[in-house]
Amino acid sequence: MKPHARLIAAAILTGVVALVPALVSAQPAPAPQWRQLDAEQQRLLAPFREHWDRMPPARRQQLLLREHNWQHLPPQRQRQIDQRIEHWQHMSPEQRLRLRENLQRLREMSPQQRQRLREAYARFQRMSPEERQALRQRWQHMSPAQRAQWLHERASPPRAGGRRRDGPG
């Protein structure tokens, strides 16, 4: 072997050897079996107990990461999430489907459309319970064409010198 070829081979080998620790540390840590989880992890991950050891390691790692994040949430945020989960569990399949569809539509909106929706929601929240109920009743009595027109009028930016009306009709 020529001297410069030997030098190149040695350099490549040195580079590969230097990369081995980085490659080994880049491997995800093995996902623990159920019996290896501590008591708090088992409590939080209890819904997965029966099939935990059969889950792919990547899925177990993902759940462990979520469990870790959960433990670091403020108690108030944990309660909010618990309430949402409980609400979801009591929804019918049709309600869940409708919610998924609405979330998909929300994701497809432009940032400006989402901002207008947040503003409309804030206006709705500022209404008294009586005003909200009256709005709901008027909405229920509108035809689909009237609803579309009402939404179009309020979804567009306010006209110069004009003000949007907050209620249908």
C-alpha cells in the first residue's frame, strides 16, 4: 500500500472510531418493561398496563415522555386536561367525529381567519347568558342560506366607517 493511501485509510478509520460513541449515544434508550416502571409511572400509565410489554419500544418511549411532561405540569393545568379527557370519553362517536372535523377545518384556516374566529368567540363569551340563548334561538330559526349570509357578513373584516352587528337577524 502506498504511504499516502495508508494515511488516508488511517484517517478514515480514526474518523469512524471517533463517530462510534456518538452513534451509540444517538440510539434511543431501550424502553422499560412494565415491571421496571416506578409506582408513579405505573399509576399514570395504568390504561396501558395490559399491553405495555407488547408495545413497540418507540411507542413506550413516547408515552414515557408524555408521562414525564405531565408530572411537570402545574396542578391546575393537569385538572384542565383531566376534565377535557373526561368530556371526550363521554362524547358519542358522532360528537367526536364532528369535533375532529371542526379541528381539521380550524387547522386549514389562514392565521387571519383564526384571529377573526377568536375575536368572534370572545364577543360571544362577553354576552350575557340571555343574549347567548337569544342568539342560539335566532340561529336555529335561520335557513342554511341565511346562516351563510350572516357568517359571511361577520367573517369579513369590518368595513371602513361601518361596524359589524353581533347578532343574527
